[in-house]
Amino acid sequence: MKQQDTYNIKRVHNVNVLLLAALVFLIVIPIIFERGLTDSIGIIIAGAIVLLLSAINYFLPIPEYLKGFLFALLPNLVIVALFNLDGFALNKHYLILLTIAMITLYLKKELVLVFSGIVNISYISMYLFNPAGLLGIEHGLKAFITVFFIINGILWAFFYITKWGRDLIEESHQKELKATELVEKLKITFSSIEEGTITLENNINHFNTNITTIYDSSHHILDSVQEMAAGIQEEANNISHVNEWMGNSLKRVNQTISISQGIAEESEKMNVKVQDGWNKISQVTDHMETVNSAISTTALTVKELQTSLETVNSLLEGIKQIADQTNLLALNAAIESARAGEHGKGFAVVADEVRKLAEQSANITVSISEVTNTLSHKSKEAHVKSIEGENAAVEGRHLLNEVSSFFSEIKDSFQNTNAELSKGMEEVKLATDTFTHIQEQIENIANISEENSASTQEIVATLEDEHHLITSINEAVGELNHVSLQLKDMVNGDK
């Protein structure tokens, strides 16, 4: 495919027309000054004809390079004619060089080659037919060879200038085409970048909205779990206090058992002494004092036991309230995890397990409350029995003062007292077993609370890490949005 010529030939035509006009004036004006206006009429007419032919050539509908060749050929022919008609003049050789420069302006090496042939033919012809008109006085072969090689050297120099200039023009044209193609591709690229920027901005805004919602949900979940952890920790502390109180109560019950056993042993001894007879009445009186003191201690111990049970019931009620609060917090956490969507599913399972543990704690607390209520009832009965025993001991002491008349009544009363003490010991033993069972249940609750506390701490740590991660994602999305806006501004600015 033939490449399109992008060289501005019209501009070269304009320059050559001006050069022709200048050339005519350079030829005609000196001759007018030298010969006068009258003798120069022929030269003036010849100059006018050259200008007229140049103007006609300028407007002729012929190929542009042929037109350019004629622009350089006309003055060249005129100068050759002047060599033959007017004789030698050095400025005429300069004018020949000017015509060579005129043909060179077209940067067409073919024109330069053809024009070089015409110039060489003209010089050789003039030397053969009129050497003096061409070279003047020194028109020897040596002078001709010198001028001939100088002219040809200039022609070759102009030839390479034309060739290299044309190569530069074509190379520049190719680069211009590539640059135009790159500009078109760049426009398409910027258009794609702009569309991608709009899509990226929309996606970033949508993602930013979602991550903000997740961030808020994570914050609410973290707060709820922290409150749950505080409640579970408080529950564990209360259970520890209950366990401590139960331990103290169990110690007092054991002391009561020991005292009751001592009372039973003393009662047995006194029963034997009563059976032995009146001579040991004084010893019985001493033992009755001991019995009275022991029964008082028993009544006091049973009363303290009842107080401890009331304290235990109060603490159990507090545990039940904490379990209810934990259950409510677990429910709130499940709701918040549901709001969080896919990110809250794992936490929903943990919240459900915490709710189940809270329900188990509440159930165990209810069971313990039932046991402590039963134990409290039994301790009240034991307290009543202890008071009765104490009254019986006092009455026995008064009866001993009457010795013989009331001896039989004292023996009967003492036997009744011994029976009541045995009954009380059985009740106390049952209470001890109940306390042991309660303590085991409380220890289980304490272990569960410790496990719940540890699990909740792990959940809190996990949620904190997740919250920090979501915060980092939120910041990264903000930076990405800022970069997207900068890219959009750059694309719009390039437009």
C-alpha cells in the first residue's frame, strides 16, 4: 500500500515563487543599472515572461512535484541562456546553486537526481560550445573540472539532505500515526478507567455501608458479651460465697452432731445411775447441769444453723436472679448475632450454649432452694425439740431437789429427754447428709460457673479481635474510597 505524502508541498511552492521573483530582480536590476533601461528592454521582457510562466505553473492542474520541478527548471534555463548570451559572470553560478536549492526544498531525491542530470548536461554542453561564456578568461579544462566537481559535490550533498530529510519526514509521519493510535487507545483506556472507577466507587459505597452495619453490630455484640461475662463472673463469686457458707454450716452441723453424741452418752450414763439408786442422785444433779448446758448449746447451734440456711436461701435467690439475667443477656446476644447475619452465626451458637448453662444454673438453684427449705423446716423442728429438751432438763433439775417424792418422775422425764435427744440426733444426721448433697451441688455449680467465665472470656477475646479486624477493614475501605476519588479526579482532569 502506497503511503500518503504528508509533506507540505504548497508551502514550498510559495517559497520558490518568492525566490523566483527575487532571482528575476537579481538578474534584471544589475543589467538595468549597467546598460540602462532602453537597452535592457529585452531582459525586462524575459524576466516578466519568467514571472508569468511561474504564475501559470503555480496554478496549473498538474502533479505537485512536476510543478516544483518546473519552478526550479525555468530559472535554470534562463541562467544557461544568459551564460550563452551575456557571457561569464560569477553570480550566475551562484544562481545555478540557488536553483539547486529550490529543487532540494521539495525533499524528493528523484527530482534532485533528474535535476542533477540536467545541470550536468547544461555545464558540459556550455563548456563544449562556449567555454569562455561559462568560465570566463580561465576556461581551461582544469577550471571546468574544478567547477564541475564542486557543482556535483553540492548536488550530492543536496541529494543526501533530500534523502535523509524525506526519511525523517516519513519517520515523523509514522510516529505521528503511532502517536495518534496511542492517543485513541489512551482515550479508550481512560473511558474504561472512568467506567471502572464509577463501578468501583459504587461497590465501595455499598461495601462501606455493609461494613459499617457489621461494625455497629459487632460493637453491640461485644458490649453484650462483656455484660454477660461480668454477670457470669458475679455469679461465680456469689456461688463461691455460698460454697464457703455451706462449708461453715457443715462444720457447725458436725459440731452439733458431736455435741449431741456427747449428750446421748451422758444421758446413757445418767440413766444407769438413776437405775443404780438414790445414792447417786447428787451425781445425777451434776450431770443434769451438763445436760442443760449441752441442750442450750444445741438450741443455739440449731438457731445459728437456721440463720445460715436463711443466708443460703438469700444467696440462692441472688444466683437465680443472676441466672435469669444471664439468660436475658444470652437472648440479647442471639438477637444481635441474628442482626449481624452470616458473621454472627458462630456467636449465636455460643450465646445459645450460655443460655442453656444459665437455665441449668437456675434449675440447680431451684433444687438447692427446695433442699434448703426442707432442711430449714427440719432445723426448726430440731430447735423446738432442743427447747423442749432444755425445759425438760430444767424441770428435771427442780425435780431432783425433791429427791425421793419425785424420783420416779425424774427418771421418766430423763428417759423422755434421752429419747428426744436421739430423735434430734437423727434429724441432725439427716440435715448433715442434706448439707453434704447441697455442697456437692454448689461445687458443681461453681465449676460450671468457672467454665462459663473462661468460655465467656475467650468469646470476648475473639470478638475483640474480630472487632479490631472489622475496624481495620473499615479504615482500608475508607482509604480505597479516597484512592478511587483521586483516580476519578485524575481521569476527569485528563479529559
